[in-house]
Amino acid sequence: MEHIDLDIRVQSPILTVTELSVVLKKTIEGAFGSVRLRGEISSFKSHSSGHSYFSLKDDTSVIDAICWRGTNLSLTPADGLEVICHGRITTYGARSKYQIIIESMELAGVGSLLKLLQERKEKLAKEGLFEAEHKKPIPFLPKKIGVITSPTGAVIQDILHRLKERFPCHVILWPVAVQGTTSAQEVTNAILGFNALPPDQRPDLLIVARGGGSLEDLWSFNEENVVRAAAGSQIPLISAVGHETDTTLIDFASDRRAPTPTAAAEMAVPVRLDLLENVQHIHHRLHTAMITHMRHLYTSLQSLARGLVSPKQSLQMKAQILDERQERLSAALEKKIHQSTQTLKFISHRLHQVRQEALVKNKSQYDRLAQLLESYSYTKTLGRGFALVKDTAGNLITSAQHMKTQERADLQFADGTVIVKPLS
């Protein structure tokens, strides 16, 4: 490595900060070029521009890392992953720091992936994404099935062949990449996209599938966005990722896990011939049961018919009973009329007595009150020599003082009225 002497001497040129940064940048980039760097990812951030920023660290040191948009990585960076990165060392003059520009990335070992997988599984489980109470039942006979997988390869062909063999139905394929940096987002978008369709276009069931592979190959189906989309799907979802021994986090969030894509097709629809046989068997049982029931009813009807009395005899008995009840009703009616007549006569006689008694009592009371009224009448008093003195308005004058204020007055005697004037 070429050594650049930057000792400060009196005769050395004075550099600006920018000039020094340029010298350092050329020195570092010229000295290192491309490097392979091993470390653990931390502080991962994905910018809206598409660039990713994070740090690589070991037990004692940390270096900043940048992954420009468009860089094709074989895995999705995440905090806690131990990786081996290939890139070039550069400097960032605005902050006087060095950093690595990532060009490719691979896992440093499966152990780091398994550790991250367990931590993510525990985190999502605590949030309740894997609870059985959230699982939706798989429809018995879906009319429309949405399949999320690669449009090429054996998986989609196996599913289509198995569905056609068992019970043909309408299949909608949403093509996605099933591994690589874009896979997780594509699978997430497909699940959300199917759920966003109008009800008349939405499938009755979803199948997310891919063939077997290594832990790294299947890692897209362990990403949080995929697991959350599967758990939040309104449409029942079957996961069929890998072989029977492969387990990904989407398997815990889905409504049903199939060991293989072919098995997912078998879970999705029944065998049409089996259904036809079951229908025929049920039809035969119903027919046999109906015949047996009809025979039982016919036997019961015959037994009841033998115990029935002839209609003519039954009518004669009813007619005799009716005659007897008619006679009893006539007698009871005559007796009731007689009793009512006697009661009415008694009440009429009693009312006449009460009326006469009331008239006598009321006349006696009337005579007594008339005598009392006559005794209190002022006309009797006038007949004994008294007179009433009234003013011109007809009001009584009861004092001499009042009389003096009047221009004239009327004296009412028993036999007439005299007009008088007071003396001045």
C-alpha cells in the first residue's frame, strides 16, 4: 500500500477540509478496491428512494453500509443476520467517515438464519398471528381458486393437474417470484391484491405454493410482510411451501398447511367421482327409507280403518244424542223464561211501591219547606205594617243618613208603593 505522508510542516501546503476529504477518498478507494466483509447486520433502514442503509458489526467494530436501489441481492437484509458482503470501500466527505457500498450478499451460515427465524416466530406468536381462533374454515367446494406461485415450473402444473383430476374449477394464477429479493413483496402484493378484488371477482380460496429448497431458498415465506398478509387475509388460505419436512412462518399464519402443492390441491376440492357415489348412495338410502315408511303408514292406516265405526251408525248415534240434548235444552229454556217472568213481576211491583213511598215522602218534605219559606217571606212582614225603603235604583235604604243623600225614595207597602222626598 502506498504511504502518503501528511505530516504538517511549515512548508506543506494548506488544505481545505474538502481537499483533505478528496485525498483520503482517493487513497482509501485506491488501496482497497473490492473487499469481502463479514459481519452482523444492525440498524437496517429501507429509504423511500429504494436505497438501504445499515451497519455491519463484529464484537469490537462497526462500519456503515449502503445498498443502492437496483442491486440484486440473493436475500433480504434484516437485523441480526450474519452475512458476507462483497463491495467496495469508499468515504463520505460530508461526515468524514468511510463506508462500504454493497454489491452482493450471502449468509455467513445457516445458524444465523435459524436464530433470526426463531426470534421472528416468537415475536409474531406473541402478537397472536398464529392463534387457532383466527383460522378460517376451508370452503367445501370452492368455485374459484386463486393460486400464488411461479408461472413456470412444476408447481403450478401439479396444482392444475390435480384440481382437474379431482374436481375441475376456475383457477386464477397470480404470478410471483418465489425466491430472491423481490419475492417477499410480490407474494405480499398478491395476497393483498386478491383480497382487494370486488366480491364477485374474488376467489373463494387462496393457495400460496412453491417447491422445495434450502432455508435460504424458502426465506421469502418467513418475511414479516408475507406472514402478516397471510394472517390478515379475508379469504381462506392454504400454504404449500416446500416439501413435507420444510416449515416456514407462513405455515403458522395460514388457515391450513399442506405438506406439498399437490396436497394443497387435494385439500382444496373433493374428488368429483366420490361425491357422485356418495350422492347415489344417499339417494338409494332415502328411496329405501321412503318405501319402508310408506309401507308402515299403509299398515297403520289399515289397522285404524278396522277400528272405525261405519259412518251411518255413527250418524244415527249422533242424531239420538242431538234429540236428547234438544229436549233438555227446550225444557231448560221454558224453566228459565218462567223464572225470569216471576223475577220481572216482583221487581215491577217493588218499583211501584218504592215510587209511591218516595212521592209521599217528597210531598211531605215539600209542604214543610213551603210553610217555612212563607213564614220567612218579607211580604208577611209588610202586612204587619212595615215598609221597605228603596232608592231609585231599587237598592234598600237602611239608615237616615243614607236617606238624606237621596233626592227621592220609594216606600213599598204590602198593598203598593209610594214615592217620597226627604225634607231639606
